[in-house]
Amino acid sequence: MKKLTLLAATLGLAFSSQAIAKDVIALEVSTLNNPFFVTLKDGAEQKAKALGYDLIVLDSQNDPAKELANVEDVMQRGAKVLLINPTDSQAVGNAVRIANKHNVPVITLDRGANQGDVVSHIASDNTAGGKLAGDFIAKKLGNGAKVIQLEGIAGTSAARERGAGFAKAVQAHNLTLLASQPADFDRTKGLNVMENLLTSKKDVQAVFAQNDEMALGALRAAMAAGKPIMIVGFDGTEEGIKAVKHGKLAATVAQQPALIGELGVATADKIIKGQTVPATIPVPLEIISE
């Protein structure tokens, strides 16, 4: 009887150890001080749990140096795949090369990497989204409308691509671009930049903000100035969509951050299992308006 008990205990310990020894996937996020990336993280965590992976989440706090330090740290923690949402598409090359050196496959999310070897890039078509926003403004206000653009973080692929798409719409509809200034995807900066622009560009009719955080900041500035300006955001965050439904923002180009996170983990799972994955995985988007 004692032998059976000992055997059962040994088997229980073995099964327990097997359950604990999960493969590790690392998720490096540019910032968790942005609802879009929090939703992306949540989607990744749910998928990792469903597939039985241990997901380590790291916050770069929009600092390339911290991003690099985090990646160096996670390489020592046995990550099988690195999912990374870059702080800067150029600077992230250093972090990608660290993973390359450790033979850890890299998947970029939402923003691309200009350097280093990346197995797959998962993102919305930011260029198409920027044009979608410009087309919407032209449809509502007509060709030649006077617009301002609030840009995201310089050097990120998302800011560059959204701006390029919007530029196509500006040209196609002969929109008058009064100003295009960075506000770093940040709500407070969006508010401050918009306040300054409203003093010199008083005839502005519409604003395209490259994310909902800046759009909500611009909204506060416009409301404080008592100016009825059409504002279009990007990302389709919960708060952004709520502002659209309440008639405060005119529209938001909706991404699916949770799906980006889910696809990141699902793609990592395929890589771990030795399967081939696409170099680019597009995530659908749409414009949400009243």
C-alpha cells in the first residue's frame, strides 16, 4: 500500500511539473499607458491562456533604451518567441538583433521594424486607414476643406503610414492642409498642440488625429475654444467609439487591437510547432461614424 501511495505521489509530482513547465512567449509593448495597447495585451493574454503558454508582458514606457533592456532580460528567461510592438521602428532594430543573436524568432505587432530579422509583421493597413480618414472628411465637408493633422511618434511605421495615406486623400480631394504637427500619440500633447494651432489656424474645419488619444485631446481643446470642428481619430478604442456614438468625435478608423494580440500569439504558436507563417498578416479595419 505504501508503494502504491509513493508511486501515486511521484506520478502526481511529475504531472504537476509537466503542467508548470509551459513554453514562454514574450510580449514587449511600447506603452501600457494607452488603451489600444492594453487591449492588444489582453487579447494576447487570452489566446496564450487558451493555447497553454506562459506569456511574459513587458512595458517599454515609450523608451527605446528600456525596450532594449527588457528584451535582453527576457532572452535570459527562456522565451521561445518575441512579440514586439516597437517604440520606434528604427531604434527597435537593436532589440530585434538581440533576439536574432539568441535565435529567438521575432514577430512585430502594429508597428514594423526597419532593421533586424523579423519572421512576421501583424498590423492593420495603416496607409489605407489614413486615406479612409481623409476620404471621410472630404465626403462630409467637400473638396478643398481646411484640415489639420496631428501626427504620432516620429519614426514609427504607424505614424509614417497613416500620414502617407492621409496625404493621398489630401491630394485626391484637394484638401487644404493648414498644419501637420506631432503630438506623439498622447492625449495631453494632442490637447496642447491643438490649443496652439487653434490660435493661428482659426479657419480649420476638420482634424485628423493619427490615434484616438490625440483626437480626444484635440476634442477638449476645440470644446474649450468653442469651435465646432470635425475630428476624426484612429484605432477604434472603447473611449474613442463612445465619443463617436455621443456625437463628440465625427469618426474613428477602427483597428482590432485584441485581434492583433491574438494573432500574435497564434502565429508564435505555429512557429514553435515548426510551421511556416506569412511574412505579413493584415488585420481588417473600418471607419466608425454616427
